[in-house]
Amino acid sequence: MNPEDWLESARADAERRGLPDLRPALEGLARAAGVLREADWNDDASGGSDSAPNAPPPAG
Amino acid sequence: MTVPVELPSLLDLGRAIRAGETTSAAATERCLEVIRDRDPSINAFITVLADAALDAARTADRELRSGRDRGPLHGVPISIKDILDMAGVPTTAASHVRREHVAASDATVVTRLREAGAVLVGKTNLHEFALGTTNEESAYGPVHHPLDPGRSPGGSSGGSAASILAGMAYASIGTDTGGSIRIPAAACGLVGLKPRYREVPTRGVVPLSASFDHVGPLCATVADAASIFRVIADAPGLDGAPRPGVARGLRLGVPRRYFLDILDDEVAGAFDAACARLSSAGVTLDDVVIPHAGETPAAYLHVAITEAAAFHARTLESRPDDYTPTVRVRLEAGRYVLAEDYLRAQRCRHLLRTEVSAALEGRDGLLLPAMAVPATPLGAATVRVGATDEPVRNVTLRLTQLFNLTGHPAMTVPCGATGGGLPIGAQLVGTATPELLRVAATLEMHIRGERLASR
């Protein structure tokens, strides 16, 4: 799912749950996701570019 | 508003108690008097433990008279952020969500402080569940900066910082998940230490984001911070309080790109002046680059709010109205993070850890400001920095959150004040906490500036 589609569905879900104030936070999250997705260390499954080593388990 | 004061050192108080110049009971009574006089307007405490503190102080005095000396903290009044458990006392985390809670046992850190003879005067106010940097969202009301009641003392350990600056305690234990020790230390002119990740146990501490959470001290001096670290860390690796060494020959990296891009003019001036003093003392300062530092806020956000949302998921469903609205929204946002973005954030974190370690290679530390702005006005959503208005949360976290991602030890040391008297802090980052404290002890006098050099 791309960030634009994700944001649209997240906004709709927040409205459905009666949480319209969530909208700015979701928009910020979408922008942050975009930054991560555009970073130069992302994988390229085609093998077209080097990628960063795998991250360790999320514990520090 | 008054200019920042020179705060009394807990080590000096401990020496005075041991020398018979004062007693723990007298020092504790003084702190409790200040709490009674000033806390109605500052709101630093959620729970004051006056009777228990006086009992502990009298016990400390009796022990010393009988020849039992528990060390530098013996008899010293200390406050505890109300996110650490104390047996028989509520741990509110500044939230109505925990209004029925009473801790069954002490957090490990609290146990160690008691064993070291510290007198625990009460539990301090914080940003609800430590999820914020201003202390405004608390079920118990905001904390007011002791030097300017219209401003925030920083957060989330804002009550801890305010309690020291106002003279209600000689030190405090805080937690730091994105800067919550170092930010209020900077805003209040204190030393604040975030040790290396997992160096101080978090058992008995309400988690915010478990892989970012750190426990550490706020206090007056680097030596004070080292004394508390020696008590609360699993394996502190320090024989005694570090003594200032020779500054000449030390080498610090200054990460200018990203970190100095958004900086209040007076903070920039104070930081530049501190750098100039260090250079004059023979410290080598050279620029370093953390190539992917610009991705820090995105990675931090994805990991922090996801971990926090997982912890709060059950009460977000069952008691949503018991959260303050802003904190509830931040937590709810974490429930929408996609797994693939969370994993990208973890990859970014690994990369940043490698880059910070590379920047520290061959250096005694990194030096940067601790907070990009002085204490912010209460109620402000944005703050003016140069020609732009920046969101308060973003600008206050900007210089500290990287080192929660990477786990490197980092500490705030005061480095001056604005023309209006608001404190400004510098931040030192290291590889190992004992070495960071030794370097900080050597550089403290130069970083603080000549006005405070004779302390």
C-alpha cells in the first residue's frame, strides 16, 4: 500500500471510530513513512543497488 | 524572572551531613518547606511523602551517628518521577488511566537508592505516560518553570527538573525515551544523564517505548550525576566521582549538519561560546557528519508510537476518555503503522547506530546543543526559530531523540543563559557512560562558562 492510499484509508477509519482529531497525526505519519520509503538504503529486489545490512531485532 | 542560580550539589550536602555541619533531617525539612511554599504554583509533585521522608532522614542521621555510612547519597533528599514504582504509593504516570494503581514493590532503581541511604521526598509530575516534551498534558495539571511560570520546564521529566531548580530536592530520577531527561535539564539549567541503553534497569518503570526507555539522574553537577549513576547502574564501572582531568588533547566531534540547522539565535550563541572556551582550553573540535541524521524523526516516530500503542492498546479501548486528548491521539496514531514501515524504521535505526559509532571513532565524544530553543511558553503549539515557526514537539526532540534510537549515552551540561535568564544546555554524547562522565567532568567548567567556573 502506498502512503497516499494508506492515509486515505486511515483517515476513513479514524472518522468511523469517531476520532477526527487523529487526522493531523496520521498526516504526519504518512510524511514520515514517505521519508523512510524514499531513503537511499532501501532494498531493491531487482538487485539494482546495494542495500544496507538487515536490522537487528527491535530491542535496542 | 531571575537568572539561573548555582544549585547546591548533593555531594556537598552529603559531605556536610557526614561532617556534622547539618543533618539529613534538617535538609529534608528545608526541602519539604520549599515544597509547601512553592509547589502550589509550580506543581512539580503529584505525591509528597513528607512523613516517610522525615522518618528516612532521621534513620539516616541515626545510622551516621552509629558509624554506618552508606555513601555519597546517605541522607540526601531526592525526588522520583511518578513513573517509577515505590511500594505502597500510587504510580500515576500523570494519567487518570492509573488512578487506582498502588505499587506492590519498589522499582529496582528505587530499591538501590534506598539502600544507598537516599531520602525520597516524593513523586514528581510528568507529561502523561512520558509521551511529550512540555509537561502540559498531565492529569494533575502542567508543571510551571520555576524561573518563569508562563513557561514549561521541559519534559517529560519536567516535575523532576522543577523540583531541583526550586530547591525541593537535591536530585531526581527521570526517564528518557526521546530526550525526557536531557530536555528538562537543558530548560532548567541542570545536568541530566541518559546512560547507555539497558545500563540502568527499567524493572518497575511504566514503559513508554521499551526499546528507547532509559532511566537516569537530573542534578546540579556532573559529579552528582556520576554518584547517582554508580548507585543505580547494574555495572557502573566507576570507582568514585570522576575528577576533572586535563582538557588539552581531548577531541570532540561537532555534528553541524542537521543538528545546527534549526537553532534559536541565543542557543547558537551560547553553544558557539562554549565551543570557543573549549578550544581555548586545548580541546580539539572538528566537524563530523551523521549522513542519515535527517531520517531520525521519521524512524523515531515509527518505532516509538508503535511500541507505545502496543502497551496502551487495551486501555485505549476500555478507558479512552481517561487519557488527555493529545496523548490519546499520539497513541492511537501508533495503531495505524504498517509493518513494512516499522521494519524500515528499524533498519534506519541500525544504520544510524553505525553512523554515530563511526563519528565517535577516535574521539572522546560528540558535542551539540541539548535543545534547539530555550524553555518554551506553556500553551504554545509552535515556537519561532529564526524566520520560521516550528512545532514545539519537533523542535524540542530534534537534538536528543537520535541517541535513544542508537542507545549511546548522552548528557546535558548547562552552557549559559539567554539575555532573559533562561538556561541553555549543551549535550555530550559518548560510547561508554563511565568515560562520558570522565570527559564531562573535565569539560564541565569550560562548557558552563566563566561565570560558573568558580563553583
